[in-house]
Amino acid sequence: MSQHSESQPQSMKNSPRPPLTITPKNVTQVPKKKKHGNSKEVRDALRVSGHTGGNVSPNRKPKKKRKIIRVERQLPSKVEAVDVNSIPYKRLCVLERRLDAMIMRKRFELQDHLRRPHRATKTLRIFVSAKAEEDAWTLRVEGKVLDDIAIKERRRKFSSFFSKIVIELNKDEYKDKHLVEWHRPADLADLDGIEVKRKGTINTTAKLILERDNQPPVYKLDARLAKLLGIERGTSSFIITALWQYIQKNKLQDKTRIINDIYLQQIFGRIEMDFTSLAAELRPFLLPLDVIALEYEIRPGDGEGKDLVVDIEVQGGDNIQRTEAHNFLLNTVDGELNQINQFDHQIKTKIAKLQEAMKKRNFMKRFAADPVAFSQSWVESQYRDYKTAHNLRGNAEEERSAVFYHKPWAEEATWKYLTEKSVGKREQLEEQVQMLKNN
């Protein structure tokens, strides 16, 4: 009996054993078996008799976590033999994955293109002309991009290339109206040209100053650095990239430092530079572009004078196309992808219904093949689920037979049951006696 003392309730350890009708002879005749085998059988017997106390309660087996079935767009297995449309559907899924990969790759290419500054240049032809009208004249400045194959609605207008245009006339003749400044407004549409109208019949000279509006900003490079890198102007990122390529080509990088060669030492005046401060070191050598300065002689007495034609280089990036590309990326994310997600949700719903239909079909198919065996296995399965749901242990069919209670562990189980019952009765009587004393 000592081998089962660990499984006794706490009340049995603290209180003396009461006198029992079971003799020591009977106790010693209990066959000794393995501890784990006896303990399990005893617990099963006590559960059948209604005992629920102490450490002799059956050990609960850990419940298996139910797998979360996530409905995907994949068809159930072996569905090809049932539905002939499954093969075209799978082919469409493969084609869709390829198409998605291609669209994603094109999106990345388009985003990378939008991040990089557009360095292509085009030729802008500027026309300056004057027209006489009785005692007044009108000066017009306009221009267009040569070889612009874009449609008329998408062509960049003249004023979009400049941030500021200044027209200066003879101060002695026009006094307070000798200076005209035009600044590009942020909220107004671009113009094909600008006009200045003044009264007068005397010939005069107009000085025009045009400041470029480059987005992103374009700088003129210092003469020494321009000769070393082979570029005269460009955006800050383009110039930094060119300098970095020169550093890599000549192997001037040492971890986080740049060891300047003799040419860079003459330009920057330092033997070495920190890689993180390269942009700051380069900033003093980025100079603003020269303004475009023109002179045009206005001759009101000659009627329409000769036009002044000047060609200049401007950035060839189509801002309208870049804006449309940016809007396309936003629309594919906000609009078209939402619609695709709705279609995916509908497909997943259909797949879930198809999975349920396949389960029902397999159920009925197994039942039709062998109704008796299937019914028995199905009842056993339902019984196991019922026991799991209600936290039951043991085998109910075996417990219904009397042979189950004539096994060797029955005597020990009976002794434990009677012992715990007598201990419980004794504690109850002691409580009643104590209550009577207190009263």
C-alpha cells in the first residue's frame, strides 16, 4: 500500500487512519502490479463509482488544437475527376500569377523611373517679335519645343520652362513703366507666350532675362570639377552619382572614408573626406545656371520688325507624362486593386462552398460503399467527439459489463473509496461537535 501513498488526498495524510472492517490479510492479498498500470485502473474505477476528489482524478489529456482552415483560392484535391472546369481554372491561376508578376515588375520599373531625374534635353526655340499699332507697339515673347511628337493637348507650353521673365525698357522714355516682371504662378495654367504693350513711336531696345525652371533643380558644375567628371551641369543626385563612380573607378574608398587623389585634393583642399559628408562637401561647387539674356530692338515706325529667334536647351522630361504615370500608380492601388480584391473574395467564397460540397460527396460515397462499417466508424467518431466535448474518459461499452469490476484492481479501488468516505464522514462529525461546543 505504500506504493500508492503519493496519490492519497491531503486529508488522508494529515489525519490518522480510522478502523476498517478490511483485515490486513485482505490488504496484503492485493496483487502488486506496476505503479502506473494500477494507478490508471484505480482512477478509472473511482470515476465509475462517482468519486471526484483529490489527486486520484483522471489525468486530462491535452486537447489537440483545431487547425484553422484558411480558405484559399486553391481547388480541393482530386476535384479534377469531378469537375471538368477545374483544369481550365488551374491554367487561369497559373496565367494570373505570371501576369501579376509581370505587372509588379513593371510597377517597380515605373516607380524607379519616376524616382530618377529625367536628364534628356530638347531644344526650345524662342521667338521675340514686335507689332506697331498707330501710336503704340506690342512686344510678344513665345516659343515651342522642336521635334515635339506629343499631341497638342499634352505639349509643354512656353511659360512652363521658366520661373521668371524680366523685360527692361529705356528708363528715360518709359519712366515708371520701364520694368516688367513675370513670375510663374503656382495655381494658374501655363501660357504659350507673354505680351507687353506700351505707347510710343520711338525706336527702343528691350532687354529680356529668362530664368529656367528645372524640376528637379539643375546646377552648373565648377569648371575644375566639370573637367574632371566630364559633365558641365546636372541635378545634384546626377552629379553625386558621377563623383561616386569616379571614386569607385579609382579605388579611393576606404570603409567610410574617401582618400582623395591629387586632383580631388586640389579641388576640395583636403586629403580625405567622410563618405556621409560627400553631399555637403559638393554643395559649394554646385552653381546656379546662367540666365538667358537677350536684346531686341523695337522699331514702331517700320511696322512689323524682324523676329529674333534663339534656340536653347531645356529638360526634355514630359511633366504631364510623369504626372499621368504617378496617377496611374495611385489608381492601380486605390481603384483597380480594390476591384481585384472583390473578385478574389468572390472566388474564395465559391471555393469554400465547393469544399463543403466535396466533403458531403465523400461522406455519401463512403457510406454507399459499405453502409454498416461506415455507420459503425461514424458512430465511434461521434462518440469520441462527444467525450472530448464533455471531458469524459474511459470506455462506456466496457464499463457496462460486470467483468469490468472483477479485475485485480477492484479491491484496491474499493479500499481507497471506503477510506476516503470514512475520512470525509469523520471530518463532518468533528465539525458538528465543534459547532455544538461553540454554542
